[in-house]
Amino acid sequence: MLPKKAPKVVFPDNHATYVKALYKNILAEGSLFFDDRARTFIQNRTRYLFKEYKDCTDLERVKSKIKEARRKLHKLEEANRGNFRKAYKILLDVYGRRGKVRHSLLYPYLNQFKPADFKYPEPFVPHVPRTAPPPPLCPPLRVLITDHLGKKLSPVLPEPKHKPLHVGRKANLLWRHHSNLLSRVPVPLPFEILCELETKAGAPPNHPMSAASLGKGGPKWNQFYFAYQNNPDLAHLSPHLKSHVSQSKVVRSQTVADMRSPYETVKKPNILEYLEEKESKKPELQKYESPYNNRQTRRLYRRLLNEIPCIDMFTWETLWKEDVNYTIFKSNWIPKGVRELLPETLSSEVVEETMKTNKRKK
């Protein structure tokens, strides 16, 4: 017998119109954001995802993606209206502190540039692959875990009193610790992007304490991420981009929130809705002014730099060399306390003299 064909999915009448409006609104809101690389990332990611699910016939999957797109759109709208928290979250996504960009930045450390003599560890039980421990990590990633994250590379395994630890459980515990470390370790940015962020955070050109003058902070794009020029998750971080998405100066008065979703819950009819006269307003283009001034954007970039670890420069050829000593540090343009800014503790005479000058007169 021939297999039965899956029933054809019938979408609501206004499904295509609503999806197109949602797509246009995300692109329009993304073009209002103040960061140039964020605008490029939003455009690339939106086009890629809408194209990927264009021919999807799974109704529940489509509804889930529409819900996710609306959530992203609302976050963009709030960020463009002056919500600092939402704007900072967008910067975290764009510069790889979480999400797809972080996974793409971490991928070369785990799956590329391995030496020819690299060997995966043998399983604890021969010919039983599920008992194999996790593979070793490259030296830069190990230093990031131990020095920056402050975690051990291997967990403390339990010691049963009456029998040895089962090899299957031992492998599971090692893999759990390995996955936990990889999900939490922060990944350095390309060196060119780090220098650009410091400039946006207020670093003067040719400052002796900037990453550009120190010559370290992360791997260079051409020496480590050269294969990701056309990747939709990392293309916005390429220093060789010819142009970014320009910031729009107009905003639409009518958004997708004014349209009725084809998948919203049907409410019971109310007689007051029929009695009220709703005025139909034509969509207009209004002038948009960014709610963030230069000082506020510098604060956001400095806060972002606090989440980015800096490391000595390396290339794909030196990634797995064991005789290299890496140092982890942070940018000099992150928010610091007074004790970190002052090289030495002030003497008691200076403190007393300062207190006298600042004392209020009666």
C-alpha cells in the first residue's frame, strides 16, 4: 500500500498579509537602532529566518515563530523608545555575549583548526562510545575557563563507599561539567571589533592604554574568522564590510500591533464594540529622533565591554600550541571603582585636608 499523504495545511486568509507586515515592521524598527552593526545584524538575521520558514507547512511551528518574531519586535520597539535595559540586551545579542552569535564565535575553538595528530579520548569501556569522556579543549579556551570564569576544567567525581563509580555515570558527569563550562565561558571578540567598541566607549585615538595601542585583546578576523564572511550570524562583525544599514530618520505611525493576528484567541462579541465608532487613520511617516545621546551610548558600550574578556593575540596556526602562556584582562574603558582607578591609597594627611575643604560652613 502507498503511504498516506499528509493533510494539506490551510492557513487563514490574512496569514500572508500579516507575515509581510511583521517582516516589514522588524526591518523598519531595526533600521532605527543607534548601533550600525546591530542594524546590519537585524537585517541579515530577519531575512535569513523569514526565508528559511517561507515554505514551512507545520502550523504549530509557524505560530511559534510568529510569536517569537512579535516578541523580538516588541523588544526593538521598546529599545528605540529609550528603554536602556532592552537596548543593552540587543547589544549583548549582537556582540556575541549570548545566542546564535556566541555559538558562532565559539565554533572555531571547538571544531576547527585541530592539529593532524589530534586524537579523541578512548571510551572507558572498549567499543562502547557512550562511555567516552569529552575531548580536550584548546589552550586559549582553557585559560578563559580557569582564569576568567574561575572554574575547574574537571569536576570532583563522587566516590561510592562500597563499589567503584560506574563508568557510564562517570562519563555522564564529565560531559555535564564540560557542557556547563562551554555554555558559560565568554568568548573574545575579533581584535578589530574590540578596538571599535573602545572607540565607541570614548577611547581617544592612539591612546597608550587602548587595545589598538597595546596590540592585544583577541584574534584578528583574517587570522581566525576568515571563513565566516558570509555567515548570517557573524557577517555583521566582519571589519571588511563595505557598508552598514543606514539609520532611518522616519518611523511609521501604524505598526503590526494595529493589525488583527490570524491566530489570536477569538473573544466573545460585546455590544459596546458595535456601538463605538472607530476612526480609520491612514498610516503616516513621522520624524524619528534617537532618545540616546552620546553620553548614554558611551555608558552602554562601557557596560558591554565589561562582559568581554581580552586575551593575547593568537592565530589559527597557534591555537593548539601548548607552550604559549596566555593572559586574560579586561578593557581599560570599563566602569571601575575609585580604588581601582587610584594607583595607591591616599595618605591620612591628604584625606584630612580634603575633608576640611569640603566641610560645610555654618
